[in-house]
Amino acid sequence: MKIGVIVGTTRRTRFADQPAAWFMELASSRTDMDFELLDLRHFELPFFDEVASGASAPTQSEAGRRWQEKLAEFDGFVIITAEYNHGPPAVLKNALDYAFVEWLRKPVAFVGYGAVGAVRAIEQLRQIVNNFEMMPIRTSVHIQGGDFIAVAQGEKSLHDLTYLPPLVTRMLDELSWWARALKVAREATVTA
Ligand SMILES: Cc1cc2nc3c(=O)[nH]c(=O)nc-3n(C[C@H](O)[C@H](O)[C@H](O)COP(=O)(O)O)c2cc1C
């Protein structure tokens, strides 16, 4: 099972690198899934300017096609996200808009960080991924409150937050089940 781990922010001084590295370290102990980091910085997607959604027309932009080809390799995703003004970062929404069939009927799990652990952004993402018939995993991981601030200010490390790894395990157990189940179902289905 191949899982793409999407880093949902791109700004130069982003915090995202810390949860991304921490998550990848925890995930690397799994034997049921292989994880690959997909950093939106490396895909340089322009603001969406296609004739239609990827559901109805082939994507013209080369960067968009490269993104779609990469996504097609995966059986599921983990999105690591911040919350910008109570919603998902625009670069992440743009990246979601750039694909359709590559997301279709795959599971997606969420790791959020921020004052409230990006819980509002993640609830919006759950609604958005419905349009791809994705399965949003029930358990999500939230790095929040005083602990988020302490890590962001260098007073603590994510490794100090020992209550989080059991949640990561639970979330990945659920992701693994759905990734396997939906892979079988997709392969048994002739039409997308
Ligand atoms: C444009 C902008 C909007 C933000 N809005 C929120 C918000 O609604 N809720 C929140 O908890 N934090 C908010 N923050 C603070 C972020 O949680 C914090 O800056 C975090 O580090 C952003 O992720 P990043 O560093 O990976 O870009 C906002 C930050 C930015 C830059």
C-alpha cells in the first residue's frame, strides 16, 4: 500500500516541516504501508486556470499533469495542514482542485497544527474530499494549543508530546484498513 503524505503549506518560514518530519519518522515503522512525502513546494502548481475541472476535461498545465501523475501512484493520502483564517491554506485547496480521478475513492487522513490543531480547516477538508468520493478517516491528529506554541517557539519538540503517537497509530490503522478495502473495490470496478 502506497500512501502520499501531502505538506499543505509552502511559505518560506512555514512550521509544516516539523510535523512533516515527525510524522514521516513515526510512519516509517509501519510494515503495511509505504509513505512518500509530497511537498507542494516541489510541484509549483499555478493558480488553477483550466477550461474545466479534471472531472470533465484533461488538464493542460504541465505542472498540473505532473501532480496528477504522481497522485495516481497512491492508494491513500495523509494531509498535513495548517489553518489559515479558519479554513485550509489556499495552496492546498488549489492542489486538491488540480486532480479528480487521481483522488477518486481513496482514503485520506489528516494531521493538523495551530491554535486549535487546524480542526476547522480539517472539517472543511472533509466536506471538500466528499466530491472525490474519498473516505476521510475518522481519527485525525491535532497539534494544538500551548503545545503547538511551545514547539513553534522552540521550547518543546514534537517528540515531547507523547500523547500523540498512539493517535497516529490509531489513525494509520484506520487508513490501512480503508486503503486495502478501497483498492480491492477500485480494482473490481470497471468504470471510474
Ligand atoms: C494567513 C494566516 C492565517 C492564519 N489563520 C489561523 C487560523 O485561522 N487559526 C489558527 O489556529 N492559526 C492561524 N494562523 C496561524 C498558523 O496556525 C501558524 O502560522 C502556522 O504556523 C501556519 O502554518 P505554516 O507555518 O505551515 O504556514 C494563520 C497564519 C497565517 C499565515
